[in-house]
Amino acid sequence: MENKQVLIGAIRACASRADLDSTFKLFSVSDTQEKYDTLIEAMYSPEMFFSSENPLIEQKYELAVEMFLTMTWKVSSLFEKLEMS
């Protein structure tokens, strides 16, 4: 995607599920795997662990959305920039 960095910036500005949905729609991203991959990248690639061995991509995406909405990834990114993590 040519505008991937713009999309990532737009995702980082989102504050709700509706904002995320609108952003993906605006950038014509409908594939769940692509949404998941982009959302993880926007959160600075946090580590995720699953209790089941092979979760469906829809389950992984829903967990990523929940992680995103907590906004803790923003704090982690600040610590990383300050080399405190």
C-alpha cells in the first residue's frame, strides 16, 4: 500500500472502534489480516500471546482492537523513545 505510513498515522489518531472502522473504510482496507497487521504495526508491534494454539484471524484482530483501545501502547511508545523500556 502506497499510503501505509499515512494509514498508520491515521490509526494512531483514532480513539474509538468507530474511528478505526471509519479509517479502514476510508483507506479501502477490508481484509481482516491486513487490518490486523496494520493495527499491530500502528501499535509499535507489541507481543501478543494467545491461550489457544491457533486463534482465527478474526479473534486475533478483535484482541488487537481491544489492546489498541486501552491506549497503553501510546505510553509504551513514549518510554521506548526515551529509552526507558
